[in-house]
Amino acid sequence: MIVKTEILESLYSKYNKRAYIHPDPLEFLYNYEDIKDREIVGIIGASLAYGRVSQILRDVSIVLEKMEHPYEFILNSNSESLKQDFKGFVHRYTDENDLIEFLLNLKKVIERFGSLHDAFKSGLKDEDQNVVSALSNFIKLLAPQGRKNSLLPSSNCKSPCKRLNLFLRWMVRSDEVDPDGWNDISASKLVIPLDTHMHHISLVLGFTTRKQADMKAALEITENFKSISPEDPVKYDFCLTRLGIRDDTDMEGFFESYRRENV
């Protein structure tokens, strides 16, 4: 594992910097110092993080432009005000109805628990090895009707729950990229935010043999990262996902170096 760590650390040192974040919805979180605002911005940004990145940034901006102070906005909102604010909103499979239902459920959760942090923590046990059980509980709180909503995965967590795991990475970790705020949750419990791009990278690195990018694959990949970074298994998520996204990266060159050094 020494060589693997050196290669990953080299990539982390080069790309895990704020200068490499754009274009990424994570950049919106830096505009909010109050953690109660930041967590709302984070869950909106992460939940809309599917599709073309330019479309993601545009549509997250449209939502946030209505919210000078997101926490107060959510608490003071109602069905009628949200219908006026977001009439005609569309982000790929998400229409205004999904968005309004999502925001109203955020309001209910905040009224009940005081914050998204406390709502998530209500389902997290000290003995939990990862966040999956708490994530399932969190999804049930965000979709109490059990209705399908394009902004949320199923609470059975058979899918990798990529967007919510991305949200948790932003909120829990603290470094030059991830701004944290939920610093009483251990980063060791986080699960890799798995999409097709990260799944491909993990297959090449030999961190999974599963052909389907599901939660089982996400947990298997996370365990392999834990063998390298036990206290912070998603540490390398950001820098690895720059491969193939940025024009100044060499994904195939990285893979070749990794294979050569780990024969």
C-alpha cells in the first residue's frame, strides 16, 4: 500500500485545491458562513448535481437567487410562496413540483429538529461502521410520504446514493476543498460518492470488481480506500474525479503509472 498511497497523495497534493473546484456546485457553499445556511445550500446543490455541469450550476443559481438567507427563507416559505418563486423551474427530470415538495419537506425537518445536521445525527449510532443506516433514516425524513422524488434516492439505499454522499463529504470533511461544518461526525464513516466516472476509476484501480455502480460497489470501494486512509476514506474522491474532467489531467497516464508501480 505504500506505493498506492504515494501515487494518490501526489494526485491529492496537486489537485485538492480550491483553484480546481470550478465548475462544481461545491463552490456555492463558500458563500455562506452560517452553517445552517450552508447545509441547505449544500443539500440543494448536491441534489441537483446530475446532468451537464453547466446546467447544474445554472439551475442551482436559479434556486439560490431566491434565498438571500437560505435558513430563514425555508422557515418562512409555504406552498403558495414557493409556487410563485419557482414557477416553471425545470432541471432535467426535476420539475417545479419536485423542487417545491423537496423544499417544503426541508422546512418540516428543520422545524422538527432545528437543523439538517441534527436530523441526520438522529439516525447515526456510535457503533455504525458507516453512514448508510443514518442516510436511510435521513431520506425517510426528507420524503416522509414515501413518494418518489427526482431529488432523492430510495431509502432502501440499494443505489449508491451518490448525491447525498457527496453532500455528506462536503459537510463532514475539512480541507482546502471541503468546507465542513458537521465536525462532530467522523469522516471515517463516510461512503464514496459513486457515479459512473468514479466507478470506472475504481475498476481500473482494482478497488472493485462489481460491474454495477450500486451501494455494494460503493461500500467495497470505500473499504479499499479505508485500507489506505482509515480515518478519511473519501479523501481522494475530489482529486480522482478531476481525472478526465479537467483538460490538464492525464487519466490514462495516471492509470499506467498506478499499474506499473503495483505489479
